[in-house]
Amino acid sequence: MFKDLDPLLHSQLRLAIISLLLSVEEADFVFIREKTGATAGNLSVQIEKLNEAGYIEVRKFIDGKRPRTVCKITPAGVEAFDKYVKALQDYIGK
């Protein structure tokens, strides 16, 4: 029997965000936007969904006169990604 895929990670943009954050300690909004090619509005919505799920931590602060948003993957996010990948591997293997 196939395992259910995490619907939160099954979105292309949210999966891209999680994948990026796995490879860095943290990333700011501009970096994520440039790497994913997403619009600022869509990226903001998807980051909020991942944050609400506890998959990422989001820090918002002022750097000089410039607002910044920095994201970091949480242990729950790493675990969810690992489960997602294992479920995909089950699909491929069957």
C-alpha cells in the first residue's frame, strides 16, 4: 500500500523552499525568492504555511532601515522532508 504524501510538501514551491533550507543554515526572503523564481506575494503565503506547520522558523526584523525576513528549517521540517522522500521512494519502488 502506498503511503500518503504530505500535502504541505507536495506543493512545488513549498518543496523547493524546504529543499533550499536543508542546504543552508538559514536564508533570507530575497535569496529564497531568487532561487525559486516565485513572486514575493506567493512566496510570502507559502512561507507562512510552512511556519504555521512548524516546518520552518521565521524571524522578521529591521536591518538598518531595511526590513528582513530570515527562514530556518526546524527539526520537524527535516523529519517531514525525510518522510516525504521515503514515501516517494516507495512509489518508485512499487
